[in-house]
Amino acid sequence: MRKKITFSLFIFLIYQTIDHVSAHPQPPTFEEKFDEAGYQSVEAAVKEFEQYYTKVKLPTVLPPFSITHKFGRFYKDHEDGINDALNILYVHNEMKQHIFKIDIRPIQQKLSFSGKAYTLQDGSQGIYFEHLLFNFFVFEENHLQYLLSIYKDVTNHETPNLFVQIANSVKSNEVYFPSSIQ
């Protein structure tokens, strides 16, 4: 009788362990969270975008903070056809405030922004503005509108100049995928 109770208890504990493990799967990894949100490699997202629009130039200058990952996502608005966008995201897996984002839209779908104007090296204008948690800079290149954003907590009074440097690196660059992550 004692062997039966011990064996039954043993089976019960195994069942509970298996049930507990299957009911509580491991949380997704940092990369899996972005996969679930529709992000993929920057190169794949750019390639998708370029199937509908022109070649994309990415900056050779990045913000001077640590970045461990880069992701891309192309959204094609099949319903209204007015919200197509390529999103490029540079982040750090441990320093949550290290966020640099580039949103690229076709010029026909550009958005209007107001702020302080800055002249870029080719004589065109970029607009700097701040809103909520981010600082922004918008400019146009190659029939595309670029919206750069950096999380406010990692920026300082030099942010507009940094944005101008980043925008100039887009304008002076051929198609480029920055591979060095600081």
C-alpha cells in the first residue's frame, strides 16, 4: 500500500511539473519581441520598401550612444494607400533609453511639421522639433521624407547639430547599411 501511495504521489508531482512548465512558457527574448511586432532585418525591410518605391539611403553617422540591435519594418497600407512607411530602429537591449528611429515615407505621403529650420549641406532644409519623449528632425531626400527621432533622455542641447550631421550623411551617401554597432 505504501508503494502505491509513493508511486501515485510521484506521478502526481511529475504531472504537476509538466503542467506548470507547459502553462508557463519562457518569456520571449529581446529579439523575439521585435519579431512579434513585425520587425525583421534592416536589409530585408529596405528591400521590401524598394519594391514599391525608390532606393533608400541610410545614414553613415549614428547617434553617439551604445546600440546593440537594429531592426527594420515595412508597412504597406493596402486599405487607404496613404500610410506606407519604412521604420528603422536602433536600440540597446539593456539601456532602454538608447533609441534612434528613422521613419521613411514616399514624398507623396509626406507629413507636415513645424519647428526650427536648419540648412543642410546641399542647401535644403530640415526641421527640428521636440514632442513628448522624443526629439525629431525631418528632411527630404530622393523623393522620400525622413523623420529621425532620438529619445530625449539621451540627448542634450547639441541634438539639432547631431541631427544635421546624420541627415547630411544620408544626403552624401549612396545606398548604405551601417553594420557597425557601437
